[in-house]
Amino acid sequence: MSKRLIVLLAGVVAIAALAAGCGSGDDSTEATVELTKVEFIAQGDAICEKGSRQIEDEADAFAEENDIDTSSPSKAEQEEVIASVLAPALQDQADELSALAAPSGDEEQTEAIFEALEAGVERLEDEPASLLESGAGPLEEANKLASAYGFKACGQE
């Protein structure tokens, strides 16, 4: 898999992981501890960094298992990696981050990140090639909002 695609996938996973944690979790099964904005960003960025490394490892393993030439993967191979590696990783990170509670007073901002992510992930699931197209990607809005909120690792491509 090309380094550009790996970096792109890692950035997408990072923002998706962060934004997925911004949504409302199932409060009936597990209590969440309210975090300050600094704590929320630090914990979210740590999860995003871990997720990015995991995505890179899984993408490399998938490429090796499926005999994908990582120096010049075809568009179909890249789409397969997006569908087989990226989408499940987004869900895994969403599950991990769902335990984080948005800082009090920041619910509107974090909800906007979550909504933008949700729309982007739906598009990505329906159209994996949308990640490979030039111009605005399916998660561009979520990336922009996460960066404006103050994240360092999440929302960066």
C-alpha cells in the first residue's frame, strides 16, 4: 500500500475515532466521567495516535495477505483496503471512544464534529472510492471541526 494511502487512512481513522467518541453513549450501561477540554483532547489524541498505528499495521498485513503491490496498488485494491480495514477500524475506535464524555459546555461543538463524521463515514461505507478522489473528502468537515476544536492528532491527515 502506498505511504500516501496509509497516511490518508490513518488521518481518517484518527478523526473518525475522535468524533465517534463525541456522540452520546449508552448511559444506562456505563457511567462516564466528565473531562475537562484539555483532558478530553489529550485522551482523544492518544486514542487517535494508537488507532493510526493500528490501521497502518493492519493495512500492511492486509496487503501482504492479499498480494497487493504496496508501491502501486490499483484503485480496486485501495477500495478493498478501505472497506476491509478502514471501516472496521473506525467502528472499533468509535467503541473505545464512546466512553469519553464531552466537556461540559462543549456539547454543541463535539456534536457538530460527530454529525460531520457520521455523514462522512456513511459516504465512505457507500462509496469507498470517495476517499481517493481529489477535492473534498468524505471526512473533510469533521477534520476541520476537530482541528478547530484543538485536537493535535485527531483530524490531521
